[in-house]
Amino acid sequence: MQSIEEEEKQNNKNLKTLKRSFPFDNMPVTDTVTPQNFDDCILFPIEDIVQSPLPGYCAPTSISFSPDDTFVTFLFSLEQTLNRKVFALDLKNGKQELFFSPPDGGLDESNISPEEKLRRERSRERGLGVTRYEWVKMGSKKKVIMVPLPAGVYFQDFSSSKPELKLPSTSDSPVIDPHLSPDGTMLAYVKDGELHVLNLLYNETKQLTYGALGNVVTHGLAEYIAQEEMDRKNGFWWSLDNKYIAFTEVDSSEIPLFRIMHQGKSSVGSDAQEDHPYPFAGASNVKVRLGIVPATGGPVTWMDLLCGGTDQPNNDEEYLARVNWMHGNILTAQVLNRSHTKLTILKFDIKTGQRKVILVEHNDTWINLHDCFTPLDKGVTKYSGGFIWASEKTGFRHLYLHDTNGNCVGRITEGDWMVEQIAGVNEAAGLVYFTGTLDGPLESNLYRSKLYPAENQIEKAPLKLTQGKGKHAVVLDHHMLNFVDIFDSLDASPRVLLCSLLDGSVICSLYEQPITAPMFKKLHVEPPEMVQIQANDGTILYGALYKPDPMQFGPPPYKTMVSVYGGPGVQCVCNSWVSTVDMRAQYLRSKGILVWKVSVTVQAF
């Protein structure tokens, strides 16, 4: 295996051959598709359906700014595979370098614990090598990142070629879900079902919770339903002032085990079977409690909340959906009833555990969970100390300003379109940045709007900051000056731009892979035709048509496959490259089958 220094030299040598003004412009593409003959689309290999990453989806991921906004870091694979490393781009001189390469090769499916395998499955994570990292936000001018790997938690200083293993980990006793405190001086993690913290200043570890019982009772880990169905991956949360950690206690002792047999295994035990507590529909769920513990150690204070543990269909506090800290060490929790028609936001006194209801959302059909709850700081304006909340009470998800007691003091957005995510808030300037569908339900763009209600003024429409039709995902810098735009469309694979947050103008291109590259020429994939149909109640539904080549298969009609996903919160038809490289649809199209894809949201039970 190459040393880090040798690997860096080789990578830098590779980069010199790329001939671009910025590191990834016009990158040569490694052919990941090698069919025997692409002159005839009928010979589309069936293996291409399951290729990963999908063609064109080798762009940088997990993009973030350094604490001083002078660097952009990201996960990337020069070989265009799933095995990624951490790269850093100096925004001052455009120089890109390998920041972190796993000393042991990083993560693969053979060197992680069963718990981590389950977590990867529930988050649909397929990446290898490095899968995530965090910037260390200490007062020092050093540029340091934290990288969790199967061998343990590494810290990499930009000025050093060798990473430091701060916290070893083993498959028998793995370090799970490590997260830095907001000030970067401590690292919290779960080990053997208990919450621990590592003080980075003194290199001292301390166990914070006690009483775990194997996989039956755990502290600091999200339960199966939270991970799989509610997109809540965390089981603990740092307070904004670094002094406390909120965490969940999950008790599955009353949940029956469900056995999964591995086909082809004649032996017994862990090689042939898995036993998991599984809450079946209509039966009891796991019990979840919410506690607070000082980051330096001490007694646990339990909040007045117990979710699950009952088979009652009208239980209002069945699921712990979200947990957030507000300024002033106020802890909030979002709890859902069993039928997902009522969401309640509670705030707690962390010294006593006493609770108070500050907001209730009702929907006769279904409550869509989101991550738009954003606390506001104190002392900036008369509206400070409250929070931003997204509600669908008008039929579309929009942003509203609430005071610290949950009272709505004004709307931020409105109209027949929806807000998707809050990208950032500039309280001093009174601005909120968010992604949404104002320019069309098949698009996603970044917008800027006034944060505080305007008195005696006509409200202006949000200002669009991203350019070009398609789907935009954004990352804002800490100083609210620039943002990174990850953008794709039916006609273009993902590209990465650095843009001004003032007016959205493009500063430079960070990555672009032209669709004229050899791989795309060989694929012969064509964007689907986007169509609209009207339901009986007048609702417009959007569909995508993958039509066979009439020169190959003659005129229609064709054999047809209808592809429908009816679950909530998933949009399968959009102006995105992922629709173009739907390899199953493209394969069937190459066989003379018309594919009709439609997105329909139905009530879930």
C-alpha cells in the first residue's frame, strides 16, 4: 500500500494532467460502462442497471466551507468510484489538494460493525473510503477536520501529511456516530450502547450514561423507526453553548425478535441468521425517553416525555420525530401521534424536565416531517429568541416566524408553491435563504426573502439566486457572502459552482463533467419527455415518458410499463439528471418498451 506522501504525489501528478483553470473543469472521464457494442441500443447491457455511482454522479459530495471560509472541502474519487477521499480547494488561489486519505483504505462492507451496516442501509449510504467528516471549529488558526473510520476517529491538520488517530475503534466495540461540540473542544460518541465524550484539550474520555443492556436498552442511538421512516439519524444533540447533551434512551425489551435467515447458510448463529426487535404494524413500538446530561459528566435529568410503548391507535406521543436546542438552553422536541396526523412541539426546562406545549400542527391526512425548525438568537431584534417554522396549513409548506412561546408573529413566504429547506439565516440583515419550487414543481432553486414582517409595506416576492432550470442544492458560507451551487437537470449531469450570495452571479466553476464525454456518448441515454395530465379533481400530475426509438422498433403503440411510487415525500418526476440516468427505464426503452413514470402522493396508513 502506498504511503500518504506517495499517494498525494501521485494524485497531484494526476491533477496536473487535467488542464483546467479550476480543479475539476473538463475532467477526463473514466469509462465505467463497457458494453460490447453501443451502435445498436438493443445491446444495452443489463449490468448497467445496477452500476454505482450512476453515470455523471461522480461529482464532489459533502461539500462544506472551512470555518474561516477560505477553503471548500468535499468528498471525491479521482477514479470515479464509490471510494472517496477528502479534498480541499483554496478559494484564494484555486489550488486543490488531497486533504485526507484513509491510512487503512477506509470504510468497506467487510470492516464495519453490524450496527454500522444497519445504519448505512437505513440512510441508503453506499459510499466507501471516507463517508463523512466535520471541521474542527476551535479558535486556533489551524485547519483541522475530524474523520470517523472503522479503525477509529482521525484528526487531520492541513499543515500535516499524517493524520492522528484520536480515538481507536474495533468491530467488537465500535465508536458510533461521533460529533464535535459547537466550539470544537469535545467529541461525543456512542460506544457499547452508552454516550461518551472526549475532551480534546486534555485528551480525556468520560462515560456520561449508564444502564445500557446490549442492544435492548441503548443511550444516544436513534431507534429503527426514527432512522428508517423519519429521517432522524441522531440519538444525541449538543447544546448551543457546549455545556449539555440531550440524548434518547431506547428500550426495546418488550418488542418481539424477528429472525432473518440468510439463504444458502446451513450453519446456525450469526453467520446464518439475524435477530432484530421489530415493531409490527398495530403492535407496540419501542419506548423512547429524552434525557439531559452535562458534557462534563453528572446526573441525568429526564424530560417529562415517554414515546411509544403502547399499541393504542390514538396515542398522541407515539414517535419522537425531532429534537432541537434553542438559545438559552431551551430544549424542544417534536412528537407525532400514531396516525401521523398531529405533531406537537414541546419545550422543556432542562433543570426540572417540565414541559410546555408551544405549537400544534394538524392534518387530517398526513404530517410531512421536515428540518426547517430554526432557532433565532437573542438580543438582535424584537423578534429574536423565537424560531422559524415551516407549516403546510395553507396546503403548501411555507415559513412562519414564531416568538419564544410559539406564537406566530408573521409569515415569511406564501403562494402555490413550497419551501423545501432553509439554507441559512442572516438575523442582523433580516434575511432568510431557502430552497423551494417557486419557479415550478419540477425545479428547485435558492431564494432570499425578508425574515421579519414588513410593517405598512407591500411584501416582495422572494429573490431567486440560482441560475438555470433544474435542481439546485446549495451550501452557504459562514459569513453569508458566497454559496456553492450543486446543480443538474435532464440535459446536464451535476456541476458545482461558486456563486455570490448577493445576486447569485457565478464566481467560478468548481466542477463540470460535459455530457459530450466518452461515457455519455456510449450510453445513448436520452432525457425522458416530461408531460402533464389532469386528475378528475383538477390536480395536475407530472409524468416522464421514456419512448423507444421508432427507427429501431417502428411506430407506437408499444408494450408499456407504468412505474408509480405512491409514498409521501418522494418526488420521482423532476427536471434532474437522475431521471435521465434511470438505468432501468433506459434499459427497457432500449428493448422497445415504453416506460411511463408518474409521481402520485397517497395517504399512508
